[in-house]
Amino acid sequence: MLPLHAGPGDQIEPITPLRLLTAWTFEPVLLAVIVAIGALYLYGVHRLRARGDKWSRGRTFSFVGVGLGSAVIATQSVLGAYDTVLLSVHMAQHMVLSMLTPLAMALGAPVTLALRTLPQRPRGWLLAVLHSRFAKVICFPLIGFTLFVLSPWALYFSGWYDATLRSPVLHDLLHVHFIAVGSLFFWPLLGLDPVPGRVIYPFRLMLTFLTLPFHAFLGITIMSANKLIAEDWYTAFGRSWPPSPLRDQYIAGGLLWGSGDIIGIVFFAVLFVQWVRQSQREARREDRRLDRLEEQARRAAPPPR
């Protein structure tokens, strides 16, 4: 088991196929938060079903199994064990926490679950937050989009990332930052929960499509850079096993480019399917409305002589 926050002074074994499965490190505070969130979600599902209401098992699996499960893997598995040792491992962790985890959690519709199960007073507090001016501003899609595409540039091409490597507290806060920014981007665009910032589907698709070139450009920039990101930190390890720091940075840029495009395209497809289904539901509602009007006109018409 590696240290909670591996540094240049620690003995770091090379990554092997076996260590991909066994190299785990446990951050008790972060793990406790994840477990508590999962327990609250499952308790809400239990309360809902106990009174006879239905709740999709797919939503439960998406939130707990994929969303929180991916957060555990990203922070406690080999990704968490080597995230301060190899930039490529950190980048894989980054993409999981900023894209897969918040997207899966949004698919679980936890705000809807909370509104359906909370007692009256806490439910009122939640509604007050959702209707507040702050929530309307922070959930505005362009705000989430800007933070989502620009914060990685600010992180990797300033001293911020180096500071997170040298401070365990900042390192953990960086994980929270990834999930929070991803949630601000995905939650309003997905539109399953009644959060502020939901817009029409063409605008959702456009914002999703615009993230693709930003990820590609950032990935290519990192791949082609001759100067190492956090150079003093990574070279201080003096690793004798591959990849070299420069090669590791090249791999990291490729992971950012490839995984960002893959998840972006998948999300684009999800939004497109949602749009088609909404259009079909609206068409059926319109057909029923026209049928009612036609039936009312038929009944109101005088009988033929």
C-alpha cells in the first residue's frame, strides 16, 4: 500500500499488471464522505419504495454504482495511489472525476429524490436554495461551460497544480473541484433534476459539441510541450522505471484528448436521444389535444337533418 500522498522521498514501486489491481491507498475522510452520500441516497430510495412509490433501479445504479463507485476508484485505487507520481495517472483520474463521476451522478437524479423524500422543512430549505439568485447564476450553462473548459488551462499552466502536489489538503480539494465543476456543467444540460439553468436542447447540444475542440487543443498542447508540468516535483522522484517524465506527459495529453472526446460524444448522444424522446412525447400530447378538440367539435355540431 502506497502512502496517502506519495512524494519524492517515498520508495515508489513501478506499476505492473498486478499492481494495477492491488495498489490501493485509502483516504479515510474522502472515503467516509463518499460512503455517507451513498447511504443517504439509498435511504431516500428505501423511504420512497416503503410508501409504495417507484424509483428507477437504473438511476440508483448510475448514482451509487457508477457515480460514487468511479469516485472511489479514482481516489483510492491505483489512480489514487500513483496520481502524484505520474502525470498520466493523474490525468486519467482527472477525466474520471470531472466527466464520468458527475455525469453518472446527474443521471441518478438525486435532487429529485431529495425533493420527494425529505420532510417538509428540509425540503423547503432545498427549494429555497434551488430558487435562490446564487443558484441561478452558478448553474447558468455558460458559467459551467466556461469553468469546465478553462479551469484545466489555469490549473496546468500556472503554479496551481504544483501547489496541489505539495499540499495534501489542496490535493483533496482538487478532487472536489473536479467533481463540482463537472456537476455545474453536466447537471443543467442533462435536465433530469429541477436545477436552475436548464435550456432548450439545441443549446445543450451546441455547448457539448464546443467542449470537444477545447479538450483536443489542451491535450495536443500538453503532448507537444517541451517543458514539463511541475518539473521539479516529477524529476525529484528519480524514477528508473518507464515512462520517462516527458513521455509520461505525452501520454497524459493523449488521455486528456481521447477520453474527453469519447465522453463528450457519448453525452452528446444522450442529449440527442433525450431530445428525440421529448419531441415524441410532445407530438403525442399534441395529437391527444387535437383529438379532444375534434371530439368536442363533433359533439357541439348540430345533428344532420
